[in-house]
Amino acid sequence: MASSLIHCNTCNLQVAAYAKTCADCGAKLRKGTLRKVGFWLLATPFALLTLPAFVEGFSVGSALLSPEQTKERHEYEDRFKLAWTRVSAVKSGIRDPKTFALESVHVTRADVVCIEYSARNGFGGMNRESIVVDGTQPYPSTDNDSRFFRMWNELCAGQESWNFTDRVKSSL
């Protein structure tokens, strides 16, 4: 099978069309520039017209969802951000953040964040802790008072909630 030849623009030597540089002078070979420019001149307007609809439909999904579904999706994303923010704050506030292991995080309809986690204590052992965050007020189980247990039972236990454990774990 014979390969096509092109001329080097620098030394005019014939070289194989698939070569990237001239074998004689080492110059870079420019080939197919007109074909590439023509392709992009035709493809760019098409891409500019179709890409926004494609991205909108698949990244946000609002073009494919009803207004109610779009609202629910935004509320879900807002609750995820709330869960992630609260878990990140808990993690950064412990003695050894590298040992933080999230066990569960749920957000209730009232936007109360219920977190269970493990972390290394000052003696090298692992402690299992829980915390209820109602608005900006945290109620940690480390207080060991009836207030935490009352808040957990009232605001977390048995409440309808969204479980963001896996999603938050993968984004920490």
C-alpha cells in the first residue's frame, strides 16, 4: 500500500503524509489546516446553538422536569448543602479531623441536621458521637446531658428525613 507524500515547506523534501516533522530538516509539518478550519467553521455555529440546551437538559434537568419537580430538586440540593456544611464544621472542630468517620447524616423537613460520627479521642481510642444542629445551634452528645437526648428524640428520631450519608462521605 503506497502512502501519500507531501512537501516540507522549509526544505521542499517529500515526506510521508503521516509524518509530524520533516526527516531532513526537522521542521514541523503543517497539513490539513484548511480542512480543520473548514470543519470548525461549520461545526462551531451548530455547537453554539445546541450545546446550551444539551447542558441545561442534562446537568440541571430543569428542561425535562415539571416546575414542581424542579422546586423539589432545588430543595433537595439545598438540604444536601446544609448537610455538607454542618458535617464539615463538625469535622473541622474535632481534635484530629483525619480520624473523622461519618456514620450517618440526615436532614429533616424542618432543616434540622442529625449527624452520627466516630473520631479518635485524646487517649487514642475511638469515640462514637452524635450531634443535632437546629439552625445554627448545635447540641452535641458529648454534653452528656438530658438536653441532647431530648433534642435528638424530638428533632431526629422518627422524623421524615433525607439521608445524605453516602453523598456527603464522597464529597468530604
